[in-house]
Amino acid sequence: MKLNENVRYRLGVASRAIAAILGGYALAAVSTAVLSVVLPMPRVDAVMTATLLSFTVYTCAAIWVFAARDALRAWLGIGVPTLLMGAGLFLLRSAA
């Protein structure tokens, strides 16, 4: 019984770490792309601003993953916004 709990805990931490690394990167990349398109400034300034803000997005995503109640909520908290912003980016790019 004790060994099973230990393995379950370690798998939860590993899942959160993967969510923070890969999911955080995906969220930061999509948010950078969306902000690059929607910020009302010259393209070069919009891209630079979005890129700088992506560091904050990535950091907040990593904090969120380890603050969530369980690994499923952590994945949902990263995956849902990433998918929604990806869909929004698709719509923005197809409308242009």
C-alpha cells in the first residue's frame, strides 16, 4: 500500500513537470502568436512585446501547474487556454 502511494505521487509530479515544460511552452508560443497579431502597434514592436510577455506567460503556467489541486486540473488549466487561443489565432489568420 505504501509503495503504491509513493509511485502514484511520483507519477503525479512527473506529469506536472511535463505539463509545466511542454504545456507551458505551447501556451507561451500560442499567446506570443496571438499577441503578435492583435497588439495595435507596428508589427516589429508587436512581435517584440509579445515575445517579452511570453516569458511571463511561461512562468505563470509553471506556477499554475504546481499550484493546481491535481495533475488533471493542471493539464486542463494549460490545455484549454492553449486550444482556445490556438482556435482564435486560426480564426484571426483566416479572416485576414
